[in-house]
Amino acid sequence: MSQLLEKIDKGHLPRHIAIIMDGNGRWAKEHGQDRLYGHFHGVESVRNIVEGCAELGIGYLTLYAFSTENWDRPQYEVVGLMELLVNTIRKEAEVLHRNNIRLHVIGDLNMLPDYARQELKEALDMTAANTGLNLIMALSYSGRWELLNAVKNIAYEVKSGKLAVEAIDQHTLQRFLCTSDFPDPELMIRTSGEFRISNFLLYQLAYAELYFTNVRWPDFRKENLYEAILDYQSRERRFGKTSEQIVT
């Protein structure tokens, strides 16, 4: 067993981990290849980290796979990413199902091509009854898009008389977010040395512990995940209170 794994307090695990999988393109460039080569190798990291979270008993894992801004990348890369996404889902759906992992997707799925939506639907249906790790893929997603979408839907409810303005509170907003069925992440990991959250889960990360590593995503493995969790477990989570209040 890994020495790092042995150090992890299994009674103090984050219930929900969110990851910005960054660095595929730079990793590929460092290996003298084009960007799609990096994305292809990043799939192995996804497989490894999903397995690691499932083994630990993590309840929810959200992976930032494709942002709304990614549609502006070169056409060949966008097409290649879509093909990789579809092929990966096709190959991995059975594995997820066998391991009792339930797949969810958040984002503006209307922007995805029809064939990608169909593959996603089949994988979602196949794993819908599973009760283990909830794997949430953020596809064609951005935090600002999600908040704008929520505000519009709340406005429609008010306009139609289903919701009074006075009744709108924090829970109302949460109900209209893509993540309404999930707890907020306690730990957010970003790979590849960038120190920003890039329009990812802007509302939900309000009290998350942020962990940044220089490791490129294609090189990120369970040992790196364990390091992030140990760092999380070394922190004091106060939620605006004082240390003394937490102790008492």
C-alpha cells in the first residue's frame, strides 16, 4: 500500500472533489506532439483518478472536461476533442457500470453535436441506478453560463406567478443550478501550475479548499491525489468562524 495512502484519515475525507484537468496541451508540446496527443493521454489520468476516488469512498468527483470557452479553440482540436470524448464514453461506460459508478453531466449540452449527446445519454441511462461514486463531467460548462441560466429560469418562475420575489433566497438559486443534486466541493484541485479557477463552479467553490500543483494532467496519478487530500486534511475549515468557535 502507498505510504501516502496510509497517512490519509479515512474519517476526514472530502465528500466532493472537483478537478480542473489542466496542462494537456503543454504536456504534448513538451513531448514534441500536437495538443490532441496530450488530451489522449489525459484520459488515462481520468481513469486512474476515478479509480482512486472510488477506492477511497469519495462520494462525488467533478471533472472540468470542456468549458464553453473551449469552443473557441482551433477547429481541428474541438473536433478531435469531441471524437475523443465520444470514444472514451463508449469504452468506459461499461467499466463505470461494473464498478457501481454513476455518471452525471453538467453544462450547456445543446452545444454538443448530436452523436456526442446520444453517447452521453446511453452512458447516463446505463449507470443511472448505480450507488457508488458520482462522477460528474462538466462539458460545455462555465460558471457564468450556469448562473445566468439560473437567473433566467428564476425570472420565468416569477413571471409565470409560480414564485414570489420575496420568497427568493439562497436555496432558490441553488435549486436552479446544474449541481442542485450534489453537495458543494470541499476540495478543488487544479493541475499544471495555473492559479485561477477559470469560470469553474463559481458559486459552489465559495468555501472549497483550493489546491494547485505543477504536475501536468497527463502525469497526475493517485499519489498526486493522495498528496492533495493530505494537504486538505492539514487545513482548518472555519467557514467564517474563529478557530475557537470551531473547537467549541
